[in-house]
Amino acid sequence: ARHPQVSIVMALNDPAAMGALAALQNANRIGTVKVYGVDGVPETKEMILQGHMTATAEQSPRQIGKQAAEQAYRLLAGESVPRVIQLPTQLLTREVLPVSGKEGWN
């Protein structure tokens, strides 16, 4: 309410984006501010489909865990491991979600 000029919120993660949505709802600004999150939390996917949230950059906890375990075993076996491992992310929007079949955590 104190910052009517705000038109976009880029949250650190999806729970923070949901907090921003709650604040926007209290200020009667839902739908007037674009809200973005990061993680692909199942609840935010529903918020996106309802048009309350704009998008989230989806990560895969399963792939993160799998890669972490694989690299830990390699390290324990005395093998070298890369310092940085990049896993793919996907921007989930209202247009992408219905055709992606993305439900729950991926």
C-alpha cells in the first residue's frame, strides 16, 4: 500500500512469492502486480494457473538430490568432481503449465 508504483515482484523463492501475494491481496492489488518466484513449489503452480502469480523458475529437487549423491560417492571414491554442476530449469507460466503435465515436485 505504501508503494503503489511497484508493478513487479521477483521473489527469492516461491514461499516468498506467496508472501508477496498475501501482502498484495491485503492491499487489493492482486492482478495489478506481476509476481515471480523460484522453485516450482506445487502450490505456486496453482497460483499461476489461477492468474494470481505470473511465473516460477522450476527446479527439480529429485535431480538436485540425485546429482548430489552421485558426486558425493565419486568424491568418497577418490575421484575428482566438478566444482559447479548446472541443472536445467524451466520457466513455468500460465501458458506452459497446462501442456507441461507438471504437477507436484519434479
